[in-house]
Amino acid sequence: MRVVPLGVDVGLFPLESELAWQREAECRGLGATESRALFFPTRGESVDEARAICERCPVIDECLDFALKNGCVGVWGGTTERQRRRLRRDRRINARELVHPIA
């Protein structure tokens, strides 16, 4: 992912200041191979170990919000891509119900 330096906003990539939460992430410091294996499993592989890391992470909410806004792949904020698709869908449905309440 490309990151724009602090103070420069061209609207294409996240600002460095918007990603500051990542410095506090529990997964930070994992090696590339380990991180790839845990957070980007192939179909059918377990995500339990990634979720265990996420559960003790102080920035799990920020991570999930980032993934929801940016369509990230893999495990983010303790959720899989499928779970985040459901969350986005549910949020859209709830937003529509606020605009057009069901009587």
C-alpha cells in the first residue's frame, strides 16, 4: 500500500497520520512470512491464530474500520473478508431503514 507523507493530501492514498494506529497494533513486528500465513490464509485454512492476536490488540476497532472503508483482503480487526462483507451489507440495510423506516 502506498502512503502519503504527513501533511500532503492528494486524495488517492491514506495519509500517514490516518495510519498512526498501526504503530500500536499487536501484529506489528511479525515477519512477512508469518504475517502472510496468519492474516492472509488460503481458502479453508484456519484464522483462529490471527483472531487470537486481534483479540488482544489495543487498536482492533481502528483496524476493522480501516478494513471496512478500504476493502482490505485477509484478516483485519479479527474479521474475515466474508464477515466484513456482511457487516457492510448490514450497515447499508440499517442506514436505509433510518431513511425509510419500516412501519
